[in-house]
Amino acid sequence: MITIYVCDAQYIFFEAREIDPMGRMPLRSTLTPPPETAGTEVALWTGGGWEVLSERPPVPSPVVAVPASVTMRQARLALLGIGKLAAVDAAIAGLPEPDRTAAQIEWEYSQEVQRDKPFVLMLAPALGLSEEDLDNLFVLASTL
């Protein structure tokens, strides 16, 4: 048996383990023992060696991709969820022609809503939605 040193998803050492030398090395493990740590210190595997950090780094927030499109059902449910569904018709009615008619056709007959469509970009401010709000709305809609 050999001793391996296993790291978590942040490459911080968390356990030593005995394995068969003919077996497979687990992901994020090394044969190099980590240095001693004390208190809040942690050992970080850099790929070529260990580095001692004074404390565990914060876990990075996952990056959430904004979908390019959602179904109209998802969009309507998301708008309902944030209390903006009822405001859509009034926002469309407030647009100048021919934008109003084009937006009404998009709203009533589209099967999907695309994030970068002029209809969406024109309607968002009328609903009081910033670019960030719009991104969050599409992310929310994609989960419904």
C-alpha cells in the first residue's frame, strides 16, 4: 500500500489515504506529503508543490451563464414571479408605432424569447428592468 494525499475541489489538502500501488490515483491527489499546518492555515496543492495559506480562501461563486433564449411560457412565468407580467401589456401599449405593433406580435405569437432581440431590449426599460435585472430574469426563466 502507498499513502496518497487528497485535495478538495479548491486543491486544499483534506486527507491522507492508503491505496494499492497498482490501483488508480484519485482525482486531485498526489504522492507528495503536505507541510504541517497550524490554526487556520491550510495546505494548497499548486500542481508542482504545496503552499501554506494563512486561511482557507473563499469558495468562488459559480458563474451562471445567461441563456440566449427561453420559451415564452418560461418568460411569462418568470415575469409573473417578479410581479411584472401584468405590466407587459401596458409597456407595449406605451411604445410608439410601428414598434408597438411589432412588440405586440412578438409577445402574442412568439414561441421563444431571445435575450438580444430588439423587442426585449426595448421592453426591459419600460418594465423598469436594468441589463442585470434582465439577465437575472432569463436565468430565472430557464429554471422554470
